[in-house]
Amino acid sequence: MDMLDSFRGCLLGVAVGDALGMPTEGYTAEEIRAKFGIVRDMMPAPDGHFHTGLRAGQFTDDTEETLMLAESLIESYGFSAERFADKLVAWGTTWTLNDQLNRGVGFATRSAVESMIAGISWKESGLPVPTCGAAMRAAPIGLLYHKDLNIVKSYADLQSLPTHISRAARAGAIAVAVGVALCLNGLSRDKVLRFAASQASRIDAEFAERLLWVQSLLSLKPEDALGLIRNSPLAVETVPAAFYCFLKFEPEEALIMAASYGGDADSIASIAGALFGAACGSSWIPERWLAVLEQKDRIESAARCLAELSASLCCCGVANLYH
């Protein structure tokens, strides 16, 4: 496996999934069929949508936060909660001064960041809201520390706390980061699901049970399975929906399904894109998506620097996937 390409594929997968689902976020599957049909191509947000003004290929807060986490890891040569919190504050300051720069920041993240801007410590700013804001950005933790699941779990949990302190939100972040790490290490999709649920269960057993449950739905029609899983911003829905798409479909089809099914479409497609990218590299990503994707140079740079840092950590003895 080309490790650098897997890092690239993961971060590009986050961004293309996010951008593909951006214009359909918040709509039902029926509304999407009426307005867009099957969502196979990047599109601008429609008039009257809360992302109105974003062009085809632009992403939302999901990718913005993922890149901030990745860049904080690179700048600190590893995870620093303080550096990540500082980046959240600097980012939040831009959209508190100009709300047009707010690309769909969720309630929990927005409230927590505003508290940090007001001087509250990141250790006290998180909200007990069980949404997926910490999960959608967690992939860089899985990339950097992919040789040690205990470290992945610990830092995925810790990066959640400045914004999300509920058990479900934290467990969702752990599941995504661990899933990315396991994909990078070449495990089969069903093993990725089982190990991710096992690690998440240490924080929230109910979340882990719901994540494992999606495997029993693979024989159903996709619309029936996704209807049972649901697709609100709750971590117990968004994260299992993304893992379902990862288990059920091939990469491009998975992101198209996520974007076409609605609800928290951008987050579901983004998480699925992270998993597929870590597992398969970047070759599956259609050129028609990459051609319009914004900030590709920034994404490529973050992937390259994370891969180099990960290699140096492994050389320094951060290893042993299952210890």
C-alpha cells in the first residue's frame, strides 16, 4: 500500500464527501429526488438553503475542522489540545465577526467556540450535546497514530472535549478515528466495524451496539436500511449511517448514496469518504469531483506532512497496533 496515497485519499475523501453532500444537507431523500435527482456531481447550494452562497466543490465546517485538527497535529508534532483549541478560537473569531464565513457550524461547536473566545478554558467549554461534530473531524488522529489503537482512542476522545463532552459524541469520534486507523492497516471492512465498535464501547456501550447493528441491515434494500438507521446530526445516527455506506457500497457509489439520502448528508458522506480513502487511497475519487474541489493544495500539504510525521513517530517507537 502507498501510505502517502492513503493519507491523501483519506483527507480528500473527507472533502469530496463533504462538498458532495453540502447542497443536500437538511433535505429529505424525497426532497432531494425532486430538487436534484441522484447527486452524482458537485453542485452549488440552492437558493434559500442555509449553505446558500457556497459554490460547487466548496466544503462545510466538517472539512474546515478536519484540516484544523490535521494542521494542529503537524504544528505540534503530535496532538496538543491547547493548539487545537487555539485554532478553533481563531477560526471562530472569523465567523463571529462575519456570519457569512460560517459554513454551517453546528450548535454545540458554535456555542463551545464562542465560550472559548470569551475566555472559558477548552477543558470547560464542551457541551453535553450528542451530535457528530467531534466525529466528523476525527480522521487525522487515526491517520497519524494508526499503529496504536490505544493512542488513537485516547486522542480521538480528547480532541472531542473542547466542543463535545457527551458519551455518544465522544464514542462517535473514537469510532471514526479507529476506523480510519484500521483501514490504513488493511483490515477488512467487517473487522474495521467490529474493532471500531469495540473501542467506542469503552465510552458508550449503547453507541457501540448501534454501530454493530448496521451489519445486520446489509441484506435490506439501502433505502430501508438507511431509513432504520436515520440521518440526523446525532452521532448515533450519522456515524452508523457512514459505516453502513462503507460496508454496503463501493466508494463512489457510497458517497452518492449518502449525499442523495439527505439529513446530515455532508457529514455522512465525509466520514464514509475518510474511511474509503484510508482503505483505498485516492484512485477511486472521480476527476469530476477533484476538478472543482476547493483548497486541494492545502489538503495535499496536510496529507503529506501528516504522513511524514506519522513515519517519524513510528521510527521513535510509537507502534504495536493491538497493545
